Amino acid sequence: MTVDILRGVLGWCAVINMGLLLWWFLLFAFAHDWVYRMHSKWFKIPVETFSAIQYAAMGFFKICIFLFNIVPYLALRIVG
């Protein structure tokens, strides 16, 4: 695998993951009650706890995108 291919893979992974994060945020922002009702059928948690878990998970996912996709992509851009 060449550096150019790896750079392309990391770039597209970052774009796809950011799209998923945006979709998650939009669903959480505009359909919060529906998502909560759906999940509260399976898990008995208060709405405040549900929102905190979602917010923390989105933050963790964003950190992972930066750590595993964007930073290696930028490093390969600098080196190559």
C-alpha cells in the first residue's frame, strides 16, 4: 500500500465519520424526543442522563475521528 492510497483512505474515512457525526447530531437535535422514547423502551433512564450519555458519546467519537483519521492524514500530508 502506497502513501497516496493510505492518505486517500484516511481522508475518506474522516469525511465519512464526520458525516456520521453530523447525522447523529442532527438526529439528536431535531428528533430528541423520538430517539429518547425509542431507547427508553429498552433502558429505564431519565432524559437528563440520556442526553448526557449522548453528548459524551458524540464527544468521544469526535476525539476518535481526530485521533485516528485526521491526525494521521495530516502527518502523511506533511511527510509525503
